[in-house]
Amino acid sequence: MPLIRWTYERDVRRHGDKPFHASDLTAKWLLEQRRAELVDADVLEELTKPELAEVAEQVGADVRQRDSKGHFVKAIAEAEEP
């Protein structure tokens, strides 16, 4: 399940632009329609630490609240690798 975020203006207004998991089929369709984009390390670095903690929980990354943002980004990226 890839981590994506909304990019289409109407979807962003409705759902926000925080990263979320989507099924492979849904992600593929949204990416083809240019309504969403895959989340990479650059996108993760833009998030606040509480937002990163939420994403880390979604992907099951092993992080502690006191860890640095860089550690959160690295742990999330590693958890997302197949």
C-alpha cells in the first residue's frame, strides 16, 4: 500500500494534503488522474513533527516521540520499502 497525498485542489480542500495509505489500485488510479502524488522523503521533510508521528504510526515505523524529524523521515521511508 503506497503512501500518497492529494494534489488536486478540490480533494485537498475536502481531505487535506496529509499523506495517507491507499490500496495499490486506488493509488494507481489517483496517480494516473493526477489527483495525488507519491510521498517521498522531500514531502515528508515538509511535515511537522506531530504530522510525521501520525504517518509513522500509519506505516508501523518504530520511532520515539523525542526522535528528530530526520529520524522520523528515515524510519518512514524504510517502513515503506517493499
